[in-house]
Amino acid sequence: MGSEGFVGKNLVKGLSEKHDIYTSDQLDSTDQNYSKCDITNYDSVEKIVRDVDAVIHLTAHSLVSSLDGSITNARVNIMGLLNLLESCRKNSVPKVIFTSASSLVGEPKSFHVNEDHTPKPKTAYGITKLTSEHYLRLYHELYGIDYTVFRFFNIYGPFQKNGLIPSIFNKIQNNDSITIFGKGDQVRDYVYIEDILPFFEQAASSEIGKNKVFNMGTGKGSTILEIVKNMSEILKIEPKIEYQPVRPGEIGNFVADTTLLHETFGKIPSTDVKIGLSKTIDWLKNNS
């Protein structure tokens, strides 16, 4: 579910090399084994969630959109997941792989945040992700549907057309001002998209990671200004920067504690941010 988005396109490309993949999203597509689906409509979801070993659920109404669209956010993120879980229950689908978000932490009490950190979401989006994690646990306890949750930190890479990295790229290329909220010293954990593929493959095709929540991060941080600087150096263009007040719902500085991820899967995402940005910029140049 959500195959036509940024993460979905990368997962389909990576997983289809070893597995039979059936894809779905709300967009029209002529791809083989694709079904159009409205995640907010139960009948639409139930028709396609059949005869599979696992569902990877990526569909989401974004954090930015949630700031002035909390009702739609809840309809897509919470009711959409419930439609999926009910469909899995009815059709005896045994496993769901779900993408959550580190923003549900809200107010970090330490720089390296583990999965047991007390959540206090600052956005409607964060609340929907936290709620979704509880529904996944509940459906496992009540109906035996297994789950694996990957809490995404800042995923970036090829096929991403919206978000921080593509926005900075376009503005540097076009000599437009880059808006930075606050001082630009916000630290985030940036994860190159190709690094996450082995984790999804293992979670979907084995018992590894069953019924657990994992931080999908590197354990290392970069500030917004560092990202801008790295990208400007790669592009060899001096950026224009415009500073604005901090946005509502801005979370504190933290990165992933990757201990559980490493103990369970034997690895963590490891692509250096400069290398990942260089690969991403190469893709953006060829696909603008």
C-alpha cells in the first residue's frame, strides 16, 4: 500500500528482485500486478488485501499537511490503517510491516532516543503514528496478526520529489532563497533510502523483528545548515538563505538509538550523508 510514493518506488524496485510483489496506491498506473485503491474506503482495501504473505503499509497523509488538515490526517492515517487491519483479519493475512515516524517522540529527553522513550507528539501526524502503533499491537493481541514497525527518521534519496532535500536542490539550482526556520541548527538523523531495503526484506520474509518497533536511523546527526552546505558544495553553487521564526510543532534535537535494530538485524543504515546526498543529487539532476 502506497507503492507510488517515494519509499514505495524504492521498495518495489528492491524487493521485486527476490519476491512476487503486488502493488497498490490511489493513483492510476499501468504497472503489472498493480491495483488502484482508496485507503479510506474499506471495500476498496478489502478487495486487494487477499492471498499475500505480508502487507507493507506506506500510505500516509504527511506531517506538513497535518498542520492545517488534522481531520484528513486522521482519516487517512488512522481509519486507513483500520481498514487495512480489518481486511487482513477477514482474509487471514498474517503480517503487516508499518512505517511509523520519529516525530511521535515530540520532546526528546536525550540526544539518542530509543524505542521506549515516552512519546509526546507535537503534531496531529505524530499522534496518528503513535495511535497506529497501538492499533497494530492490539490487532496482534486480539487476532494474531503479526507486525513490524519501522520508525522512520529522515529518509531521503532517489524518487523523492517533495521534502527537504529536493526543495533545497531546486532552490540552489534556481538561485532562489532557501527558507530556514530558526537558526538552522536543528539536528536530524538522515537515512539514505537504499539502506532500509534489507530490513524490509528480512521483516517481510522471515520471523526477524516480529511484533517489535524499531528506530530506522543511523544514530548520527546533521544540522539543516550542514545539509545545505553539503548540497551547495556538491552543486558548486553558493546558496541564498532566508531565516524565518521556528514553525509550530518543531521537535527537539535527537537521533536514533540504533541498539535494538542492530541487535535484531545485525546491521544499521550506514551510508555517509555526503555520499547519500551526492547520489540523490545525481538522480534529481536526471529526473527534474
